[in-house]
Amino acid sequence: MSGTTTATTASTASTASTASTTTAAVKPSRALVRTVWTLRILLALFFALASALPKLLAIPAATTVFDGIGWGHWFMYLTGLVELAGAIGLLAGRLAGPAATALIVFLVFAFVTQLTVMHGENAGTPFLFMVPLAVIAWNRRADTAGLLGLRR
């Protein structure tokens, strides 16, 4: 009985070892790498230029929106800085995964704000950006785990 248990345990350990080696050895395709890089660049450009810059330069359209929110201009500048930091993080190698994850959380708060304060105007827009950010976060999950000390 002991011999059977040992053989089964050795077989299971061998299978688990082979599976983890196979998983670790699998590299993403060139097409996937290019797609994720394209998403990272496009989203970084959007968050830096189209979203953060108007807030940081206090463009009237941005100040009007934040006046409607009622938290003052300091919140507009803070929001712009968070978006700019996220944009930089998307392009910064190992920070891409955490930046994408943080931007998803940021967009959830934007969605709630648009529903509650702005009466649903443009409330669906954050979801358009969450999907490609989720692709980036998933693709870079190993880097995120490593930065959080979760990698073995």
C-alpha cells in the first residue's frame, strides 16, 4: 500500500512539475505582445493628452465639469495628476499592470460620479476604457504579482 501511495505521489508531483514548467515556458505570441503594446500606447496618449492635460491646464470645459461636481479645482488638478501618473505607468514596463489596475479603479469612481452627480451623462464612457485596461492588467499580472511580493 505504501509503495502505491509513493508512486501516486511521485506521479502527481511529476505531473504538477511538468505543468508548471510548461506554463512558465509558454511565451505570448508576437501578435499579442504588439496588441498589448498598442493598447498601452493609445491609452497612455488618451489619459495624458485628452484627459489629464485639460484638467491640469484648467481648460474651461474641465473646470465647468468639476464646478458641477462641487469639490473645487483642487480635485480637478488631483484627478489630472492621477490620470497622468496612470498614463506614465502604462508605458513604464513593470508598472503597466498596476497602472492599468489603478486606472480601472479610478474609472469605477468616475462612473459612480457620473451616475450620481452628473445624472448619468456619459456614464458608459468609463467602461469603454476599462475593457482594454483589463486586457493590459491581465497580460501584465505576473509583473503586478512580483511587485506585490506574491511571486514565488
